[in-house]
Amino acid sequence: MTSEAEGSSPNRASSGAAWDDWTSDAGHAGHDLPLDAHLHTDQSPDSSVPIDVYAALAVERHIPEIAITDHVDFDPRDPAYRYTRFEDRERTVRGAAERWAKEGVTIRFGAELTYNRRWDADVREHLAKHHYDYVIGSVHDWPESPYWPSRVRAWVEGRTLDEIVEPYYAEIIAAARSGLFDTIGHLDVVKRYLHPLVTAEQLAARADLQEPALRAIVEGGVSLEVNSSGLRYPGAETYPSGPVVARYRELGGERVVVGSDAHARGSFAHRLGESYRHLIDAGFGQLTFRRGSDRVHIEVPRRTTIGTPDALRA
Ligand SMILES: [Zn+2]
Ligand SMILES: [Zn+2]
């Protein structure tokens, strides 16, 4: 996993300005957003945000429920390998949950686990010993990955698009089928690792490349996360993009969830309305989330304030 910190995040899409206002301006708050299920605090190596900052922002913006999903890595070369102890993370998050409950925000204790088949057994053991409210399984650019910054150019050269993305989706398929996770995080983040050698447009033109992964997510019974952090990177699309969310639905996908994947204060719930918008457009009526022992459904809001950017500008 390379850093996901957003301090230097490039390329904010100018067309998203109205959405920025809507999701980040306390004045007319994102009061229709019921959940942000992907947040990193200072218990992740690539964030320095204290948990209370997100909690206060959630109160300010009337987001009633958030999940703290700090990184847990399983390769000693990855930055979140033993970066924190489970017990410390749990104590911090549960303590904050208690403090903030009376303010009207519910804080769930989650984690984002970096998945790879090589350490499947370690992930399994970790989850057998440690109980989270909610667990995201994500595939990052693991240390021997062809997408590692120093290796990606050589990997792309002379290969077809199918060959280029295969290692990423192979891990996603395994993660989806592993039975370990509630959610597959930021599907198609590989486009960030491949930029600018392969563009988002080139990948969008080959939507078929994602089909086996989408089918595995449907069959694995996990939620597909629509992660708005992609809007902060080149390509400026959610992970995955709107058309992929729609295709997932066509393939029988029923479980979805959303997250801003904030690593910085300014990224809290950032443009999360666009993730919700893709769900509404694809016909999803509910999120599928877990609160400890309960898998729950949370209604996707349909109020007009979550309408199109044009409607918001009007
Ligand atoms: Zn991630
Ligand atoms: Zn994350």
C-alpha cells in the first residue's frame, strides 16, 4: 500500500464545484447523507486526523453515522503492518463513540484490511481473533505488485490491457470470494496506479475487464463500495465509476455502501453525494452495512437535495 494521503491530491474536477459546496459546506449541510463508511484517523500511517475531528464534522454536517476504518496491513513491508495494536484502536474508537453518542453521531469500529492471497491465512487469523463492527477488504499496490511506482512502467510496456489489469482483479476476485469481508473497497483503484500510462478513458472503454470481478462480488455476497476519493485523483471518477455501479446492478448486485476514504480533515465526506448519486441512478434503494453482529440496511435518500449538480446550482 502506498500512501493514500490526500494533502497533495491533484485534479479536482471543476464540474464538481456544486457538489463540493453541498458536501463540505456546513451552511447547507449534507443532511441527507446517512453514512460515511470509510475514514482514516491518526491510527493509520497515512493520516494525522484525530477521531474527534471527524466526529465533530459529522455533527456539523448532520451525518448520523460514520465508520472508522484504519489500515491494517499484513506484509511487514507495508506501512500499516503492526502500526497500531488492535486493542489501542478499539479503545480509541469505542471511547470516542461513547463521547459522541449524545451529540447524535454513531461511530462504528471498522478496519480496512489490505488483501492478497499470499496472506489470506493471516487475514483469516486476524479476523478470527479480533472483532470489528465492519470490515473492508481492499487490494492495494502490494510490495511485489507490478503496480508499484518503480515497476509500473515496465509492467505496462508491451502488454495488452487485459494483461495489465489481470493481477489486480485476480486479487479482487479472491477477496470477494474469501468470505472475510463485508465490503470490497474502492474497486478499480488500479486506474490510479496506472495513471498516466493507462488512462481512465482507456479503461472505461474496456468495461468488460471488470465483469469477472463484479460477478465475484455479487456471488460472494459482499457490498460494493462506491468510494468518492477517486474524484480527488486524475480521472476524477468515483471508485468504481457510475457506469460500473450500474453494470453491477444489472449483473444482480444488491449490496452497496459508500465512503469518502478521508485521510485529511478536508476530505471528510468530500463529494460523497456523488457516490450516493450513482446509487440512486443505478436504482439502489438501500446500503448494506454491518454493525457488529447485525447486517443492516440503510435507506438511500431520495430527497431532491441529492439531485443532479444542475439542480443544485439552480
Ligand atoms: Zn484503500
Ligand atoms: Zn482507505
